[in-house]
Amino acid sequence: MYPQGRHPAPHQPAQPFKFTVAESCDRIKEEFQFLQAQYHSLKMECDKLANEKTEMQRHYVMYYEMSYGLNIEMHKQISGLKFRTTGDTLHYWTYNLSNKMLNRCPACPYRWM
């Protein structure tokens, strides 16, 4: 008759509840005020967390933009440095050393080119 794990409550003599309508209304009113206070408290906490979330997102975007800008600037400087270094090295090898090597090697077939 009863589902497994559920036992019928022991039979107790009837104890009538003697609440008046006014007492019941007062209890309901107190519970409602308590729930309203909890709701207000939770709503304030939720608003505070939402504001913190917005502020954290703002900081994240700001740091992301700064990081991106620094990364771009760093790549510009590195590529410029590579260009200058490569260009200077090629210039140095092409004009200075090649002429010196050709002048030092009288038997070099490329000397007269």
C-alpha cells in the first residue's frame, strides 16, 4: 500500500490547532516580511556582483587593448631592427667585403666583372 521506505505515521490522538484568523494573518505577514527582507538582501548582492562584473569586463578590455598595442609596437620594432640589421649586413657584405676579397685575390675570375 505504501511505497518502499515510507512508513505510515503513528496514530496520535487528534490535537486540534487553535489558531485564530488574526494569528494566522500575523504569522503570514511576518513570514512575508522576512521573505521580502531576504529578497531585498539578495537583490542588492546581485546588483553589487553585476556592477563588479561590469567593472572587471571593463578592466579586461582595457588590459587587452594595452597588450595588443604593446604587441603590435614590439613587432614593429623587431621587424624594423631585423630590416636594419639585415640591410646593414647585406650592404656591408655586398660592398665592403666583396671588394676587399676581390682585391686580395688576384687570380679570382670575378675580379674584372
